[in-house]
Amino acid sequence: MNSWIDIPEQSDFSIYNIPFGIGSTDGSPFVCTRIGDQVLNLNRLAATNFFSDLVDDLTVFQQSTLNAFIALGKPITNAIRIKIQHALSDNHSTLKNNTDLFTPFQKVQMHLPVAIGDYTDFYSSIEHATNVGKMFRDPENALLPNWRHLPVGYHGRASSIVISGTSILRPNGQTKPADSDQPVFGPSKRLDFELEMGFIIGKKTNVGETISTSNAEDHIFGMVLFNDWSARDIQTWEYVPLGPFLSKNFASGMSPWVVVLEALDPFRVEGPKQEPAVLPYLQYEGRRNYDIVLEVVITPENGSENVISKSNFKFMYWNICQQLAHHTCNGCNVNIGDLMASGTISGPDRDSLGSMLEITTAGKNPITLHNGEMRSFINDGDTVTLRGRAENGKNRVGFGEVANKILPASVQK
Ligand code: CA
């Protein structure tokens, strides 16, 4: 499949992708997709009756989130995507003469794509859980006894999830210096990123209903990149016994384009072997992991990009279908727009770690950037960028990026 749109060779947004997002150029939001370096305004396209065989209520294309669009259901949204894909590859398409529909991506302001009612964060990378367990607990028994039996997770906070490009204030908080038994209040000294991906719920359930591993994909609209910003010093002091709280809820970054699950079909791979065997409700069939190459970049103020890690979503021990089956096995309901994040995605090698905590062994082994500066954690003025893409031959489906710059903490009295 080729497109009559000029698509740069290294573009994440090939004809095989066709993701969905919310953009604006003059303040009014619209549903859009991206092809190469062009944003296609689906609200304007809908106004030409392009979707008249699929959608009656065209207001779903002019809202500030994708929730109403997603609520059309997968049979409709998938048909919309395929219709766009065909039009963009058809040399005789009427879209070709309608230049009003397209805007260069640099001129489009992107927004958080969904209204996120609830945000759950899992802890599903065995390499990450092992690395953290070794550092903070027992090097011999890094994984807690439950870890191989269930996808560990906790409920995060949706209100502070921000779109890529948003600057983030270094959080203030309570920490306990190692050489004192009294806590102090002030800016976090151990600000960290977490390389994650997240999936977005596309079909709701009611309280009491469950979702099985075999129908989980029916309930998943698509995926995004996710940076679960974390203040390690605040976390270390506060997390016992109920888990992280203010060390995590000051901000998380999200990429603007939701890549639908169907676009990731060609990149399915087997997951890691799970031992011991999981309980029946967590068993699954088929290939439920995805080969998605991930990278983390630090760009210091006025400096150049430093790629500090390369990981892959395929390393996940617990897959997204198991996560959703576990989340709902007690009758917990889910809603359209809910975000389920993977947890930090570390790989097996030293250069595939998904957090500074792991890369620098909790600050003991700082890394050196191109400009000669050292980093144990993230400094003020640094921009952290996560990128992700799936690729086989010329079929490339990417996520673009999520980038956030860290600003100095606000002064508190
Ligand atoms: Ca996390």
C-alpha cells in the first residue's frame, strides 16, 4: 500500500498507522489523524459527507476528546480508519483536491486525546521488578511471592496526566535524608522518568462484569506512550505501607496519537514463558505481546539529544489482556477513556533499562552526557523524550513521542 501523500521514509505515520488524536489550529478542537507530516482534519472531512454511511451524529468529530468517537464502537471506528486508509492510498480520491483538509503537523496544537476517568499503573516488567527488588529489598529474592501469580498494579491519579510538550514543575515534598531520622520538606532531589506504554479502554463494562483474556482486545481501543514521572526520594519515605502517593501524582506525560490495536496486529509476538503456570482466569491463547522498539532521550537545556536507553514492549511478562482480565476479575468496571499503564519497561541488558533508578543504580553510577555533564537523576532544564515504533520491512507504525521539560520547583514557605 502506498499513499499519494509524500511520507518521509522514517515517518512513524505511514499509511499502515492512521492513529487518532485531538488537534486545534484556532482554538476549536477536532478529531484528526496523521499521515506523514500532515494532519488530516476529520471534522472537516465528515462535513463533506465522507462518513455518511458510517456515522449519523457528526458532532463526535468536533469534541475536545475522543471519548464520544470511541463510543461509536470498534466496528465503526475501524471502518472509519480503513476508509481513510483507502482514500489516502487511492490516486483518484476526492481528498486529493481538498487541501483544506490537511495542515502541516507543526501548525497543529495537539491535546490530551481522551478524558481519562481512571488511571491504573501496573508493574508488569519482570526485569524492572527484579532490578528494583534487588536494590530495595533482597538481592537473592528480588521478586515478592505474588509477582509471578498476578499482574501487580495500583490506582494512580488521572487529573495530572498531561499531553506531550507540557513542562513539569519539579515536585516539592517530604523526604528523609539518609543521615537523619527527621524528615525535611523541599524540592525532590531524585526526579526520575518511567518508560511505559498505556492502553485506552474502548468499551465499558458495568460493576459486577468481568472481561476475559479472550475478549480483552474488544475492550481496548489503542495505545500511547506514557512517562510516569516519579520522585524517588519522596517515594522511598512515603510508600510504606500503602504504596506510592505524592511521589507519582504530580504529573505523568502522554503522547498525543492513539495508535489503534488493529494497526499493531502485524507486530504481535509471543510473550515470555510464564512459570509457574498462571491461574485459569489469567491463561490466554495466541500472541498477545507486541514488538515495539522504545527509546529514552535526555536533552539538557541548550544541549543535544542523548539516547540513554533502548527497550522493547515485547519484554512485558504480563500482557495487556491479562492485565485487563485481572483488573476486572472482581467485578471492577471500566469506562471508555480509562488508561491502563504497563509499568516501567526494562529489558534484559544494561542499555535497555526504563528508569534512571536502574540506569544509575539509584544514583551510584551516574551517566555522562555528550556535553560532559553527569546525571544521576533528571535536572531542571532537562527534557525527557520517549519514542516508540513498530517496524517490519516498509510497514512502520510509530507513536511519535512524549516529551516533557522539567522546570525548577515552585518556592514554598
Ligand atoms: Ca509506573
